[in-house]
Amino acid sequence: MSDNLQKSGQQDRSRINVHEEWEVRHWTEALGVTREELEKAVSEVGVSAEAVRQHLKRK
């Protein structure tokens, strides 16, 4: 399901959706990684932002 840009509620920053370009931009900047590194981390540990953060810290 894609994000509804008409909704003005707070966005869910606990999950990473690598299929949404704006989220990929946000997370690559926030985590200081490339798109490829982000996608690899998500594929290895899932979409939880906290799990991805922890995974990237270990590398």
C-alpha cells in the first residue's frame, strides 16, 4: 500500500519503505548510507528502523 499524501497526520518513522523514493531519500540521509546499503540492511533485518540502525552500527 502506498502512502496517502492527502493525509496530514504524523508519519510512521518506525518502519522503512524502500519502495517510496522520498522515504529512501530520508533514510539514506538520516542514516548516512547509500541506497544500496539501506536496501541490503532492510533485506537482512526487516523494515524496522531501529533494527536497521542497530544492524548498520555493527558494520
